[in-house]
Amino acid sequence: MWPLPQFDKQFVAITIQPHYLTCSWIKQSQKKASLVLCAYERFSLRNLALEKLILFNPTYIQRCIKTFLATHQLDNAFIACSLSGPSIIEQFLPLQTPSPTLNTFSLQKTKNNILGYEYIYPRDHQFIFYVYQVPQVILLQYKLLIIAARLNSIAIVPQRSALLSLYKFLYGNAFRKAQLAVDMIRYHNMIEYLFNPGLLARIIDMSSSIKNIEAEMPYLLTACGLFVSRGIK
Amino acid sequence: MKKNNLIKTLSPAQQYAIKRWFIISLFLSSITIVIIIAFEIPQIYALQSIKKENTALAIQTESFNSIIDQQNKLKKKEQDYKEKQAEITKYKDELISLITHLSTVVQASNPACNIESLHIKPNSIELVAYCTQIQNATNCLDRLVESKQFHDTELTSLQHQTKQNSSFLFTIKGQR
């Protein structure tokens, strides 16, 4: 509707990783699983289309995304992206204070990076924070990609941030930071290992459209995390 | 867990809120415009009708201009004529008045008095006449007073003419 850009109540999660780009059309469900995967596609990023999260061939990446959206008539859907790769510096830092400022973190801060943090769990009278840094240059590339592709983007987040949101969603009211601490310590803060195909099946109904679930699981988990973190209904 | 986001965007809830606000604003604006139009259109229509009527009447009355000019000229002429007529009437009335006064004076002086001179001025009259007896002069004065055409009429002088001639010369003055 002029002059408002059109948007509909659809959600597409885009995960961008060093060699793959996935697009997932996810809906809320009233059935056994909380979410429904309406469409999913994984695009291979070869020939240096994407290297260290730097877009060397944005035209191709834009075409992949637009193709998926056009195929499923999702041109006006809400889009959320997750980034994962060596250019993003991610750490789990123990701090003495539960309410730090940006200056509290003993990281090499530069104006070229965006710094973000999130409290995860307590451990031995310390507070473990998830801290991430993203280079401004890389983020600018993705912003330009969003503008060029005319996407109604509502978020760009690191992959682990999306997975943390999914973990909280999975436990719902039973979520406890102490339990998260136990799980994280068990898997050495590798949050990807907290999930398995059984949990994924509880979260999202894939309707047997995906044959090799284990291969697609990291991307689907991230997509689900993006959906639940944005509070789309 | 807080919502991390590397870009500043409008959340879906904010976008829906903006859309709702826009639709409600558009709806209310449309209603306002419709109401204004509903009130204004009859007036505009009336104005247009009056303009059309005025134009039609202007076309119809184009030939009237020469007539109106002629009428104005004639009215001016009429006014001039009326002024002239008024002047003529005034002179005529003065003349009639003069004749009346003259005849009155002549009748008043007859038959015993001989008029020597008579000055009729716009506001006054002066009669000089001869009479054989004084009584004739007073009679003449009485008759002039009775005629009511003069006021403040009075006998201003009365004198014996000569020893050989026993007539009297008297003067009567009055106001017209």
C-alpha cells in the first residue's frame, strides 16, 4: 500500500555460513511441533562467492535469495539473517560483575568492529558472557545487499545468538540458567552440540521434505532460533 | 536473553503499528474530506449556477447598454428641460403676479386717482398718484389693503400739488 512498503505475515530465515546459504520459510504452528517449515533450500557458495563472510559475488547471493522468495511468493516477508564465519569473533568471557559495560570487556576494541554481549550463565561466583565482534565493513556489505535486494530485513545476528534464543524457547518456562550452565560446561560452550535431531523434530515440523536431516540440522536450528528470537506470531 | 541485532530496524510489531496508524489516518482523512466535500459541493454548485446565470444574463443584456446610455441622455435632457421649464414657470408666475398687482393697483386707484408713477420691484411697490380729495387717497389705500396682495401697505406721503390745481399727490408703499 502506497506509501507504505508492503509486508505480509511470513518469515524467512537466511543463514549465511562460509560455504552455504540457506533460506527457510517458517510459520507458527498449533500442532505438536511449535513451528512448521514451509520451504527450505540450501545454496552452495563456491567459486569465492563468499569468503570469510566477505561478499565477493553479491549478485549471485542476491539472486539465490530472490529466487527463493519469488518461488514461494515471499517478496514482502520479514527477513532475519544469521552470520557465521571466521570474521566474527565470538567468546565466552567470565566476569566478576553481572552488569558490565563495553569498557569492562578486555577485548581489543576498534572503531571498525561492532561489539555485542549477552549474559549466559553463572559459574563459580563469576558471570559468563557471550561476546561477539563483527567488522563494520562486513556488516555494511550485508546492509547493502539487503537494500539492493529490497528485503524487509528485521535482524542480522550471529549464529550462536540465534541458537541461545532457541535453547531458551525449547525449555520455555522451565528454562533455568543453571541448567544452561551445566549443558554448556558439558559441551565446552559449543552450543551447537546442545541440540540433536530429536529436539529439532520437537521444535519444527519438516513434513519429511528434508531427507538428510542431520546434514541440514545446523542451518535449521539457526533458522528456528531466528524465528523464535524475533517473536513473530 | 536480550534480543541481539547488528542492525537498527523496525520490528514487525512496529511495522504493524505504523500500518495500523497509516490505515486509520487514511480512513479518518478520507471521511473528513468526504464530509468537507459534502458541505462544500452544494455551495460550489450554487456558485456555478449563479455564474452561469450571470453569464447568460450578461449576454442577454449586452444590447441594453446602448438603450441605457440613451435613457441616461434622455434623463439628462429631461432634467435640463425641467430646469428650463421651472425658470419659465417662475418668470410666467412673476409676470402673472405683476399683471395682477398692476390691475389691482389700477382698480384701487380708479376712478378718482390718476397714477403718476408706479414702481413695482421684486419685493416692494411704490405708487405715486394724484387725487382731487384726500378721501380718494385713503380709499385707494383701503382697497389695496383689502386686496391682500400687499402687506405693510401704508400711505407715506400726501401733499397739496399747487395753488392753481387743487389736487393732492400721494405716495403709497407696500411689500409684495
